[in-house]
Amino acid sequence: MITIVEHFPVLVIAISLLSAFTILLAGYLNKRACWVISFTTILVQLVMSVFILHHVLTVGIIDYKLGGWAPPWGIQYVVDALNAYFLVLLLFLALVCVTYSKRSIEHELPDKIVSFYVLFQLLVTGLCGVTVTGDIFNMYVFIEIYSLAAYALIASRGGIALKASFTYLVLGAIGACFFLLGIGFLYSVTGSLNIYDLSCILKAGGLYSNRVVLAAFVFFTVGLSIKMALFPVHVWLPDAHSFAPSEISAMLSGIIIEVSTYAFIRVCFSVYTIDFIKLWPIFDFICWMAALAIIIGSVLAIAQYNLKRMLAYSSVSQMGYIMLAVGLSISTHHELWGGLTPALMHILNHALMKGCLFLAAGAFIYKAELWNIGDLAGLARKMPYTCFGFTLAAISMIGVPPTVGFMSKVYIILASLDAAKAGHTPYIIFVAVLLFSTLLNLVYFWRVIETMYMKSGEGSHSAPPKKDEIPLSMLIPVLTLASLCIIFGILWLMEIPMPMLDQVNALFGLGRYAIP
């Protein structure tokens, strides 16, 4: 007998899609209703996702067949520990961002409130769909839904944001086409679109050396690399993050590019499986590209004067951390930092850190149109709580203990050392890369902190002359994320058991669950 919780994966998407239409209709009668409907919907979705996660951890995987049609003919939603983890994370950050947006959007886009919340809800719908689906073509459809919503949300600010949105649209469309080509190539060989069915056919048929299957994997990798802004196909990201409304910048950096990472992990480990990955030097290449991304992203961040643009290039570097951890996942078998644990840790940590930083940057713009780092002189005396939240997230990005950023770097360093001991000797270079990147992070974040706390605000573009904080509906999200940067750091430091990460590694045969 199916329990109510087992219906939640489809309800999470259905109520979100219905909410987008409701916002459109209700908004023309009363604009204030838009935020209320969106906030309530995402809160309900988050509660559902928590129940889904609890069910997965205590009962088992949720297998939901849409319309009663059995796979591979029908669409199947499958929720395991990996996507249950992502679902809770993305809906939590969406709730934080929609809370922040109430006053921010009223100030920044007063004539586009209705369209903003319609698009925001469609964005959340697409992200949830990518996360829970067990059908690879259905995943492509949801990728397109959230991508189209993201293009429009970035463009909503007008002006130079239109160029940023167009660049994202062109490159995003290219990435989606590569992903679709990969699906087509796999379908031509297997005749199936169901993720589990694909993995069974590829393995049972001995198709890992098939040229069409290999080409499909290349298409998936290139397409999703564009979507996740992995160096060197990251060129859409700096403008998109810089000129989007700040809550959308937080979503773009904190969860949208991470959902693309989820799609990559799902394709690698659920469609192709670890047997295919070990057959070819795929993850070696990913590790070296990720290492380049870490250094080059940090160097480019140092060169920026615009605060949001600096944070955008920082995201390029942080994606390098995540993909380096993914690349190391098949080479490390330690109980704590083996398998996908460091990657999933840093995905959570990056969502908290970068979400906080972009929301704080949006607060500076909201109060006094402070876009450039030099304009923040003396701001800590006028906006002490916002600057404090920014500083906590910044020192976490640098990697000061006991923040989440410190724990991520320690785990990735230890994973690199384990991989080097296991026979991948050149991987010892990644330790140097991570330590050097920490120094680079210190350079560009300390510049901001020093400007806010140690310089006096003088000149026509300086901060407001008197103490003036942002509204509570904006301040609470900033301080919440900043506090979690410390709280989760302490939890990671205390080695509190994380059963969901253990289940993910067990699911794919990684870490201590790897078969010798």
C-alpha cells in the first residue's frame, strides 16, 4: 500500500506548477498576493521534502510511477538519498531567497512583481523536476523549464542585464542541445529513456566500449559542464550573476549550477555506473580541469572591482572545488572523506556561503546602490549586522575554522592525499592547489572586509551618513545563512553522523562501500 509520503515527489512538482498559474491570475487582482502564494508554496514543498528525506533514510527508496504506467514505457520518479538531499537543500535556499525578495523586488522591480514570482515559481518547479525524475528525457525537459525561467529572471532588471541573459541563453541552449544529443545517442543504442533501465542495458549488453555510447557520454559531459559553468565553458556566468536581481544571483550560484552538478553525478553513477567510469580516464581529466578552475577563478576574482562580479568569479573557483571532489570520488575509500562525501559537503556549504554573500551584496545595492568594492568604505558602521553576516560567510569561503568552508577544504585535501597514496601520485598537486587557492581567497575577501571595517566612508558614492539597516525580511535570511556557515562547520568538525551521505556512497559503491 502506497503511503501519502510516497505521493510527495509528484506533488512537490504539481503544486509548484499550479502555484505559478495561481500567482499569474491572483497577481492581476492584488500584487501583494504574489509573494504570499510563492512563499506558502515553497514552505509546503520544503516540508514535503523533509518528509521525503526521512522516508528515504528510514524506509527506503521511493519509486513513483506516473499514471500507473510501468517503466520503461511510463515516466518514473525515483527518490533516493542523493536526490532527497538535493531536494531539501534547493527548497531551503529557495525559501530563504523568496523571503528576502519581498522588499527587495518591491524596491528593484516594482512594475514586474507578478511576472517575477511567476518565473521564480517556474524556476523552482524545474529544479525540483530535475532532482526527482527517474527518466533522462524528463530531466532534459525540466532543465529547459528552469533554464528558460532563469534567462527571463536575469533579463528582468533590463539594461545590461539583457545582454547577460542573452549570453546565458545562447550558451545554455548549446549545453541543452549537447545533453539532448547524448539522450538521442543512448536511445538509438538502448531503446530506453528510463535511467535504471539504461544502466541495466548498458551493463548487461557490454556496451561500455560502444562508440555511440562513448559519444553520448562526451555530449552529456560538455552540455552539463556549460550548465554548471565549469572552466573553461563558464563565460556566461560572470555577467549573469553580476546583473541578475540579487536573490536570483544567490539561486544561480547557490543551487542552480549545483543542480546541474547533480545531473552530472546522476548520469555518471546511475546511467553509466562506476564500472564505465573506471574503464576510461574520465575523472582524471575532470580533476585537472577542476584544479585549473580553482586557480583561474580565484585569480580573476582578485582582478574585479564590482562586488557581485568578484563573487561570480569566486563561483567559478568553487565549482572547481566541487568537481575536483567528484573526480576524486572513485579513488578514495576512507570512512569519513571517501566517495562523494566531500563533494556533497561542499555543495551544501557553497549554497550557504555564496547564498549569504550574494544576498548581502544585494542589501548594499538596496540601501545605497553600492556596487563597487571601493564604495563600501565605512559601511560596517552604517549596516553592522549585514556586514557581520557578509564577513562570516567570507571567512568561511577563505576556510577559517570552524566554518563550513574549512571543513570542505580539509576533506578535499585528505581525499587528494588518499588518492595519491592509492596510486594516483600526481594528485598530490591538488593539495598545493587547494592551499594556494586559500591564499587567493584571503586576498580578495580581505580587501572587501578591510574596506567595510577599516576605511572611512568619504566621497559622493560612499555609504549613507547614518546607521540604517535593511528591513528584517531581508536581514533575517542573510544572518540565517551566515549562522549556518558556523553551525554546520561545527557539526562537520564534530563528525556528527550524516546517514544520507553514507547511503549515497553505499548506493553507488563508493568510499568504504567500494568493491575491491
